[in-house]
Amino acid sequence: MTALPSELSIKLNRETSKIDWEALQRFYAQGTVLVVAAELDLVATAVALAEDKAQYIAELLEKGLLQKADETQAKVWLAEKCEVWAVVVAPWVLVQRERKLAT
């Protein structure tokens, strides 16, 4: 039996959208953009961050599955004029190049 999504999960899912990377440059410059690996669920990661699941977030950071956007990646995404999936968990903007959809 699958657990029902929490209210927070539903809220963040509704606030998740595709956006041009170029539109996020201000947040990147502020150092508040976190890149979520494609193999992770963007919304579930956002929920974990919002709920301050520090140990889980630390593991993701350690494994490189969650990281601050770096200059190389930012330049490539800007040159490619790519779109990313994004959701805000203040002060962070979580982005993902390809969003993993729940099955």
C-alpha cells in the first residue's frame, strides 16, 4: 500500500514548474540554487529540505546527488538555453534538468 502524499508534498508539487535557466541567473549569482540529480525525485527532495531532514540532506550532498550549481554547469545550461524543473524551498531554489516522475 502506498502512503498518501503529505500536504507539503502536494503544495510543492503544485509549485514546481519548468523555467528557463537564464531566468534563474539572479538566484545562481546569490548562491541559492541547488541541483538535484536526475535519479532523485525533485519534490521529495524539496520536502526533505523543507522538513529539515538534515541527515538525509547531508547524505545527498556527500554523494553529490544534491549540490550547489557550479560555474561550469551554469555556463553550459546558459549556452544551451535549457529549461529546468524548479521549486522553491526558501532560501533555496531546487532545480533538475530532467524531472523524475512518480510511477
